[in-house]
Amino acid sequence: MDHSIRSHRGISPKLGQRVYVDPAATVIGDVCLGDDASVWPGAVIRGDMHSIKVGARSNVQDNAVLHITHASDFNPGGFPLNIGDDVVIGHRAVLHGCTLGNRILVGNGA
């Protein structure tokens, strides 16, 4: 397995067909990347406490961070992160424990 794609607590990312993960990106743990998804340099997708799903043809651009929401007094159990199909996550965007539908643009630095 590529060093940019890593298991966490025995769970490895699942990659669809024709997925591109740049060698300078990091994909860790319980992550599922749909067919034709792409992850660009410096992006981090960390599925350590919950799952992260990135839909088909979606792309995670340079230096974006995708993470879950940890369990706390305000969020018992925490939340996973789910991204639909044909979504663009812009450069330096940060997403935590949310759900996005299909055909969405998350702007740079959001």
C-alpha cells in the first residue's frame, strides 16, 4: 500500500476504480473514495473515530482537511463525514463531521 494511504487501528481506506491519491496527500483509516475520485497534494482525509465517504467523481483539492467529529458531551457518539458525488472541496477547505449532497462546490479556504 502507498505511504500516502494508511491503515488506522486495523482499518484501511477503500478505493474505488480509477481513484487518484497524490503521493503528497494522506488518506488514513475508515475512508471510502468513490470511483474516479481524486485527492490532491497536501490534502488530509482522516477517518480515525468514524467513517468518511467521498462520492464518485468528487475531488479534494490541495491542503484541504476532511475529518470526523469526535464524541463529546455536546455530540454523544460524534459524527461521520459524508460527501456526495461530483463534489469539489476547494483548496484549504476544512470539513468536520458533516454531510454534503451531490454536485456541490465548497469554496477555497471554507
